[in-house]
Amino acid sequence: MKENRVKRILLEGGLALGTHVGGIADPQIVEIIGLAGFDAAFIDMEHTTYDLHDVQLAVMAAERVGITPIVRTPGFDPAFILRLLDMGVQGIQVPHVSSAETARAAVQAVRYPPLGERGMAAGSRAADYGRIPLVEHMAQSNREILLACMIEDMAAVERIDEIAAVEGVDLLAVGPSDLSRSLGVSGQPDHPRLVAAIDRVRGAVKNGAGARLALPLNHAAFPRNAAQLRDLGAGYTNCAPTPEARLLHSLQTQLSEARKLLG
């Protein structure tokens, strides 16, 4: 397994920059993300039609351009997570983690013994089909696999100190859209309740077991730029919007300019 670019940046204390692959299930999108210079491609299986075969191709593309493939799973399912890891996914993001118990279970799912209970697959793609000795593959995976737990509702915020104390989690990723919905302040990115909830997560991260904070960049539900995120202590960010949203905006702008010239 290759070095996890995002984990290296986290360990160095920097801010890793990723972006959404979006709903365009084509590995060329991942290649373009890497060629643009991003550190990670965020592959969303919660809100898109991506299937396992699509993810496999995306992972191969990410490896070609040297970026970290991170997959947000549809939910917490250890068996599903295992299939992703065995194909070579380097980052797992679990949505709606609302308790320390779920966070600990996620650690168990992504780490090999003695750190977890991930099932063995000596001939998996992640182990170079058996070329890498099993013990070496286990050590590499425990070192390089990134685990992010999403904080998306007030139940999670209320238990954030317990969640942040779980060892083996690399990122606590705030989902501002769902969090603001949970708070009853959707569409109000600067509402005091939302800002206070995120500040509470930040405080727990500072006093926790070592996980870094993840916040989105230029997200409509929490519009902050890279410098602001760095000052908030973020170690990872996904740059909004999605590729299809950027493509739509670019096409609309080009069409509008052309029609203006035509009168």
C-alpha cells in the first residue's frame, strides 16, 4: 500500500485539500482532480449512485495520480467497509457517528489486530494479490488507512468529548448541512447555535485522543475559505462545489456571455 498523502499532511500539522468526485461515476474525474493538484478525491456513496465497481475504478485512478481515495459509506456496515478496504480504498468516512460506541466500532472495522478486528484477506488487491506478506500488509494498512467519523447532529455534539476520546480515529468531520438541520437553523450558516456547536467540536478535538478536525471549504452551509479553516484548526477539507455543479456553472456562464454578444 502506498503512503497515504492525507495522513502525511495531517501528521505534519497541515491542511489537506480534497474535493468531491460527485455523481459522475467516471474515473477520469478522479484523474482530473489529481492532475489539478488536490490531495484527495472524496467518493460519496451516501448521496450518489456509485457502486463498488465504480469505486474500484476510482481507486485505480487515484493511485495513478498519487492522491488519497476517501469513500463516504452509505452508513456504518463493517462488512461493506471491509470490501472497500480490500480493494485499496485508503480512507473511510462514516456518516452520522453519534456515539463513542459507534466510533470504537468503526475503529475495529478498519484496523487489523491488535488495533482492531478487520478480517484477513491475504490475496486482496490492497495486499497486491498476495505479493505483500500478510504481516507487512497488516502493518501498512494500520499505518496508512484513514478513518473519519462524521459529526452531523446534536446527539453527536452532546457526546463529542466521549467521541473525541476514542483512539484510532483520524478525523472528526463536521457535516454542517445536517448539523444545521438538526439544530433547526438550515440556511443560516452564521447562526449562533451552529457556530457554537462547531466550536464545541473544535474544543473536543483539541483535548481528544489525536483526531484532527475536518470542515468543508466554501460550503453553502458554512462558507469559510482555506485560511479561515486553517485558523479554526482544520486538518482536512473538501472543496465545494461538486464537479457537476462547477460544470453547470461554467456552461451557464459561457452560454450567458454568448447570448449577450448576440443581443
